[in-house]
Amino acid sequence: MSFLPIVLMFIVLYFLMIRPQMKRQKEQKAMMEALAKGDEVITAGGIVGKVSKVTDAYVTLEVGNGTEIVVQKAAVSTLLPKGTIKAL
């Protein structure tokens, strides 16, 4: 009976912290694998661009007319709806 509070705390911790984090990681991984040419994204550094080339570990983003940068796939944090860049 003395271990019951510890077990209950672990169960609460699992459902409030561990499980949601695992779900976010799974969604992030699926988003990175689904990146394709023409997608509009935001990087972890706040750079907004359109994907022009995708390789295994890197993504080339067009951030301006004729300006491209290469970032790691892990740096892509958000996938934007189509047409978002033109609205900015």
C-alpha cells in the first residue's frame, strides 16, 4: 500500500506529460516525411519559405526570388496552408 501513491503519480505523469509528447513527436516525424516540392513551411528559426528540393536529410527552401537556403529537415517546424506566403 505504501507504493500506491508513487504508482498513481507515475500514471498521472504518463497521461499528462509523456503520452502527449510522444504524440507530438509522431506528428512531427510524419510531417517531415511528407514534405514535398511546393510546400510552404516555417523553420525553427522563423524563416518562411517554399520547398524547392527535398533530400533525405535536407530541404532547400526558396525564401525570395532566386534566393535559396538549405536547412535540415528537423529544422522545419510548421507546414503552412498553400498560398500563405503570398498573403504575407
